[in-house]
Amino acid sequence: MIRRRTLLFTAPASLALAACATPGTGRRRDTPVVFMHGNGDSAALWQTTLWRFESNGWAPERLFALDQPMPLSRDDDAVAQPGRSSTAESMAFLSAEVDRVLRQTGAPKVVLVGNSRGGNTIRNYVQNGGGAARVSHVALGGNPAHGIWAIPGWREGSEFSGLSPFMRQLNAPKGPNGDEVTPGPRWLTLRSDGNDKYAQPDGLWIGAPGKPTNITADGPALRGATNIVLPGADHREVSFSPAAFDATWRFLTGDAPGATTIAAEPRIVLDGRITGLGLNPADPASGEFVNNLPLAGAQLNVYETDPTTGERRGAPAWRKTVGADGRWGPFTARAGASYEFEIVAPGYATTHIYRSPFPRSSDVIHLRPERLAAADRQAGAVVVFSRPRGYFDAQRDRMRFDGQTQLAGVPPRGAGVASSRLRLAAGPARTVEGEFNGERIAGRSWPVAEGHLSLLELTY
């Protein structure tokens, strides 16, 4: 096992992370920061991170969250697969985006921040795509730096195998100290102490329970980087939580952030993209996998709702049929208001997305309608409770969904599931509530027989 220098903090993050800071250096805060998402994800997951950067004085026009068109990896990196991207394609995408940001800002270098698969895309770009000359700092959260598994003869062609050709060359020693990071940029890794589903010694989360993965909780750490452990954090929280922001800010600036809370704005403007599923978002026969392609022609209605019942408060506050770019805004929201986003698109369920009040403006409020599964069609109504920036942990979190503290589909142990799906009996429309560690969302049930589905989406 490769030993990597790791800082393990058990004190509150605001105090413990001071151990790795360089106070008072006041490094410039106008360097462009480019955020690369993980496997199957989108720029939307960086929403709260962007807000925290902005709240601490980083200029919004210097923050760039990317959307890779086909965000899912191939089963075998060397074999073309419709709707999936290779490591080379991901690197080429990131390279082009960094060049665009440098041209747009006139800056000499960028900061790169990556989650999960996005971390290995960044490493590949810095090491093999010329990024070392264009990047000043790299911060990686939950990066499967040594694979999710390293099992001889088992799916070794996947980019997530520690034995794959891709991973072997990425981790080849560099320099006399055997560093795994490319010289030039400064490097930070953030990992969990054992609650990351993709850094586990047992193959439960890769569909092979009982099979040793030969990967431990130390897997995301890299020799030559500053390696920080965020106790109890799950695979997404090591990138998107307040503690992850605190560590990243200190790494970039040398100073503590003013706050990890999000500063409210008096005027809130929201925008984002409506995306879909499959090779062709408009064609259900093209697949059920996620993409970041615009769903042109989708119709959006935005309603202000009663925060306690989810009921609509009058006519739509905003409506739009999206064009070829998929953008659904800009919509000026009312501060403190809860909203329902209703998406109508051929080939999809009419999807009702309920959201908590927005404290700040954002242009990465991405929306995706769902399709009803075969099992859903037997229900009277379907309601999904989703946490995009983390997982549900029955032992760690305070949760409630439609009055139940045991969420459907969430295991009693471990943080590895980000949504819970309720199939309700037929009956009148009613309020359905979801609550997670103090954040509460109320929505309404809608009839499956008429092609509807409800989604309660958490912000935190």
C-alpha cells in the first residue's frame, strides 16, 4: 500500500483545518476557478459551493461550473459505448473549457476543483493534456485516485479499476520522491474516514458484496498532495459540504473563510438548463441514462407554493418553452419563497420539482424531468425525495419522508443512496413532506394515471 501524508481532523472543521492554513497570506481571489463534476452528474451539484465562494468575495464571473455533455463513463474505457465518454474524451472536454476560460478572463492560469470522476479527468489533463502550465491549484474531493476496486481479472478495462491502463499511468511515480501528482500545481485531496461508498474494502457498493476491493478509505489520497480527512463525510459531501468548502478555501487563499454559511441576496435571479435522458433527449427509445444535453421544446411553469402544504399560490410566476440551448430562465424569484417547477415534455412524466427557498441567484439550477418506471405505473402517485449533494445515512442523519423515519430504499447502515421513492395508493392529491437535518420541503402528490410524478429536491 502506498503511504500518503494525511491530516486527520476530529475537531470542528472551522478550528481543525486551521492547522493546514497559511494565515495572513492574502492570496489573490480573482483567479478563475473551474469546477468539474463527477460520473453522471452536472454543474448543478456545485450550486451551494458557488454560493459559498461568492459569499466570501470571489467574483461570480470568475467561477465556472462545467457540464460534460455525456457525463457517464464507459464500461471499458477502450471500447466505444453510445452515450458514454472515455477518459480521453473527458480530458479533451476539460482542456477546451479551460482554454475558453483563459481566453474569456485573460488570466494566465486557473484553479481546478473536481469531484469523484472529475478528479481523475483533472489529473489526466494536468499530467497528459498540457494542464500543468495552465493550472495553479487542484482540489479533489472523493476522487477515486487509486480506483474503486483493484481486483485482478475483474473489470480491469474500466477507468475505475486501479489496475486499468488509465489508472496505472496516472499513478506512476513522478520524481525522486515517488509523488503521484504532476509537478507544477499545488494539490489538495479531501476524503472521508470510512463513509465514502467508493472507497470501501468490501464490494457491496459495486454490486459484489463480500468481494475484497483492495481499496481502503485512504484510496482518494495522493502522495505529494495535502491530504485532508473530513470525518463522517460521504462521497459527495467531501466536495459539496461546508467543511469541504472550508478546506478548499484555506488551501486556495491561506486564510479562513469569513463564513461557511451562504449570504442572502435581496434580489434573486434563477436560471439553468432543462436536460433529459438517452442519446436523444426527445426520444424515449434512445435510452434511460442521464445526459447534459438540452431538452429543446420542454415547457416549464414555475409556481410559488405554500411552504407548509406545497399548494400553488396562484398562476405561474414564470413560464417558458425552452429553445435549443435548454435555458429556462432568467426568472426573478421572490426572496424567501418556495417554488414548484413543472416540466412538460413528450416522452417524460409531467414532473413537479419542489424546492426550498433560494438564498442567492444561480444559473446552474438545472432541471431534468423523469420517466415513469414500469413499477411506478401500478401506483396512484409517485413521490421522490432527493439529495443531490450528499447521501442519506440512517445512522447519522435526522430524516423524515411522508411521516416515516425509515426511508424507502435507504439501507440501515452506510451512506450510499441519494434518493427515496414512494409509491402511494390512489386517492386525492395531498401534501407530502420531506425533511433532512432541518431542511424541510413540502410538495403535492399527482396522479400517475395522468402521467405525473413529484420530486422533492433538497438544497443541502
